[in-house]
Amino acid sequence: MPTNLPPQPPQFGCTINTAFPTVSLSHPLCFASPPRRVFMSLPVMSDSESGLLGLVFYPGYATNRYFHLFSTRSITTTQGSGRHQVISRFLATANNANVALTNPFNRWAASD
């Protein structure tokens, strides 16, 4: 067991803040981009520690339109039907980067 750890973690010039402390998410999930246009609507499971777990936009999103979602969904895969932790790569529409296509470009799933 390491004993030479600093009393406080080092600071690297960034902070983490809760952006919307009063918001709780439940299914179906819908993203909106200003001025309140729907970006994407996707059914996710929202019990326990499930739901939308992560969202990442690729570098160069404005030109390549790729983004990833990490979510808990009820889907059918080669591992069976039901609850899966899913990483999906999506594309925004070609004519509007503020609207996403709802069919994943790629999908990787693991059973719970």
C-alpha cells in the first residue's frame, strides 16, 4: 500500500463543477441545443446506476460530425436480450450539426 501520497491531489488548471444540480434524468432521454431544438431522442434505462453515462464529441466535430454515447439500454445483441452497457458512435445530420441521426454508426455492448 503506497504511503507517499500527497495530502491533496495536484491541481492541473481545471475544475469540475456541477452544471445543473437540480436536474435529474429519466427515460426517454432527449438532448436539446440552443435555442431548445431537439438534438437526439434515445430510450435509455434509468433505474439504479443506469441511464446516459457519458457523451463525448470527437475533435473536429464541426466537420466529421462524430460523437459517442455511453448508456444503459435494453437491446438485443449476440450476448442476448435485455440490459446492456453500450458505447455507440453516432453522426449528426449532414445538413445540420445540431441534429443527430438516431441509428448508431457503430455499437459496442457488454452485458450487465
